[in-house]
Amino acid sequence: MAGNHKVAFIGAGSMAESIFSGLLQQKKLLPENILVTNRQNEERLNELYEKYGVQVSSSNEQVLAEADVVILAMKPAGIQGAIESIRPFITKNQLFISVLAGITTDYISYLLKINAPVVRVMPNTSAAVGSSATVITAGKYVKDEHLKIVEALFQAVGMVKRVKEADLDGITALAGSGPAFMYYLVEALYKSAEELGLDRKLAEELILQMIQGSVDLLQHTDHEPFQLYESVKSPGGTTEAGLNVLEENHFQEIMMKCIKRAAARSKEITEELSIVPV
């Protein structure tokens, strides 16, 4: 067992579940070293206990008394009330990890009101299967030893890169929200296969392997994406016919607008919620 830390998750949503299920799957932590709480939904806590065997409680005091690492995984809009509810039970010796889009480390430090280390992390739900693309950035009072703890935890659920906090809005749009955009595209492929009368199971297997093969080729070639799709395209062929439809409907421009809007929303969340008095 690689991890001796006791990790408390404040918030029990899909992101929290993706992270700790990945940690369990990769045997980074034992179930008894994972503590989960949320503000109201005891049914959700019981569901997570039955599924994973993690420790659950609706008592912040009980959860925080045992934890040396605290992962803030509530909804961004609820951060102020959530931190107010845990503030009586926290200490500066705990390491705080935030997975909240748009919430700065300075604002979290301001809300905590103690000189505790805060590391901002942007994983994605692929953590559940050990394939997250996670970025981390250090806030105030963070030492290298803290970053190494965060890296060790999140390397168990995928790739980890250290970045500047100023870059996190764009990275959130690409790596954090990106999987949802990919799933949306895959849904369109599934629907197309259905309309073409293809067997559902066969179509899904072919589509997923096609996507995996495309990723593998991108990772193992020096060619640019446009070179790869041009190599598939033959004059007057099926690929050209399909690409023409994408170009006529400005598919790349739409995707770029999607990413830019997600990044802008991350900045808006910062402006709306992360207000630190001077």
C-alpha cells in the first residue's frame, strides 16, 4: 500500500467519486483511509459506503479530526458556506487540495483564515479508470513536500503536470471540461450508427477502438493532425465527402468557440465568487 495519508473529501459528487474510486482501484489508499462528507445528502453517503467501503459521515468534525489531507470537492458556488462549516475543525497542519473550477488559491486561503497550504488541482472524471489528465498549481504556504504528496495521489489516477495558476482557466476548458465535449461527439457517432441500421454493440466496439487507435497514432507520430486526416482522404472518396460537411458547417470553429466559452466561464466564476478584500 503506497499511501499512508488519511484523505477527507468535502463534497460527495461525481468528481470526488471519480478521484477516490481511482485511488482505490490503483491501491493507492485503503477504504478506511478515505473519509467522505457532504452537507445534507445522507442517502448519497450511504450509497458510496455500500459501493466502496469508504468512511462516510455527515459530521465535519468527525471527518476532519482524522484527516491530514482535505480535498475540497463541493460545488464552486457553495464554497463559502462549506468552508465556514469546516473552519472550526481545521488546522494549518492539514494540506488542502481544491478541485473547484474558477476558485483561486488566494480566495481559499482567505476563507480558511489559517496559514495552511492550498494546492489547486484540475483533474477530470477519467480519474475513475486511472486516465485523468491532471494539472496542479501551488498556492500560499505550499512547500515542495506538499506538491509531492499531491503528485503521488493524482499520479495514481493518471498524468500529472505542474502549471501556473494563470493558465488554469484554459486548462480547465481543455482537460477538465474536455471529456464532456468528447462524450457529446461520441454520442453523435452512436446515433449515426443507429440511423444507419448498424448493430449497437458492434458499432460501439468499432467506434471506441477507432478513437483509441486515433489517440495511439497521435501519440506515436510526428505528423500534425491535418496531415493525418489528409492521409485518410482520397479525392472523391467517403472521407472527403464527410470532411466537406464538417468544413461547410464550420465544425472546427464551433469546437474552438466551445473551448473558449468554457475558459471564459472559468474566469467568470473567479470574478463572481473569488472576491478577496484588500
